[in-house]
Amino acid sequence: MNQKERRIVSIAIAFALIFGVNTVANAMHIMEGYLPLKFCIIWGVICVPFLVAGYLSIKKTLSDNRKSITILAMAGAFVFVLSSLKIPSVTGSCSHMTGTGLGAILFGPMAVSILGIIVLIFQATLLAHGGLTTLGANTFSMAIAGPLISYAIYKLCQKLKVNKYVGIFLAASIGDLFTYCVTSFELAFAYPSASGGIVASAGKFLAVFAPTQLPLAIIEGILTVVIIMGLETYAKSELTDIGFLNGGEN
């Protein structure tokens, strides 16, 4: 590991130590045991093809350029730190930033499915944040659906010639918000409203998430831009190797 890589890792560790320690255990992604068993199984099965694609994506990235593991690890640490900073919200869930937009922009959305599920497993077992029975639902909303939208928004902004940093901001913030749209529907499918069904129930969940999640999404967009600007300064060659600075495809 050269001096530049050590500096990047040191910054990531310092960021995690300052912001990532959180001992509150009563706020979850979707908490352990909150979803009926059939929904736990369904969401888990849905995640499988994305996880396989994610494994193959990371394998290809690392085989093409082993040095990219440093940036990949930092993207994973970013997800862990931001998604550990949680604010209690809907019963059985919480509001927090996701951090997945950064990895989706740099490595593509499939790679983030692996980063996300690793983070969710660690949080469920070490921080009582989320749960193992709800791992499939949490993985789909945070590590699959959100990154897919972030990547799509980023690529659309590129095609429309939007300023790069504006595109990064929109991708990260909208991906964060979409994660909570999906989470709201996951909860609504499990607990539909007696009067209005799934749509009405999802609307209620979204209404409760919105006051905390909207400002958090804006903050995540800003942080993602700042991190990428830092990487462009200290890890320009690594970003070039993974195709971020030369227009290559993830």
C-alpha cells in the first residue's frame, strides 16, 4: 500500500471513528422479526440474482485492477458509516442516510449489492440495527433499488451534459429517497391499511419518513460530492483506472 492509499484509508478510518459510533439500538432499518416469514423469504429470493451479478461485477473489477480494492473498501466504509447514523422514524424502522450512491457511481449498482449486504449483516449482528430475518428486505431497498436509481440518474445527467457534481448530488440524494420509497412499500405489503390497502399504507409510511429523510438525502448528496472531490485530489490515478475520470463504463 503506497502513501496515497494509506492516506485514503486513514481518512476513511477517522471518518468512521468520528461519526460511525452509535450505541442506540432501538431504531432499525426494518427490525428483526417485524416482517412476516413469507415476506422475509420473498425479498431474500428476489435479492439472489442481484447478489450473483454483484459478485461477478466485483470479481471482474478486481481482476482488471487489484488497486481498485482500496476505493471499493472506502465505498463500503462510506455505506457503513452513513447508514449507521440513524434517527427513529416509523415503528419498526428508522431514517438514515444510505451512502450507496457513491459506490453505484464509481463501480456500478450491482457491486453495491455486495457492499450493502455485508454492511447490513455487520449492523444486524453488532449494532442491533436491522435484522437477519429482514436482511432480504433491507438489502433490496438499500443495496439494490437505491443504487440502481442512483446509477440511472448519474448516467442520465451525463447524457444531458449536466454539471458533473450536480449529477452526483442528484444521483446520491434521489437514490437515498428512493430507498425509503421502497422501504415504505415493503412495510405496506406486509401491513396494508384496512381502509385503503397497500397504496394507502405506503402513503402513510412515506408521510412519516419524509420530514427526516428529505434533509438527510440532501446531506448525503453533499457528502457524496465532497468525497468524490477528495478522491479526485488524492486518488486520481485509481479513479482513472476504474473508468470514472475517463468516461469508461462501470
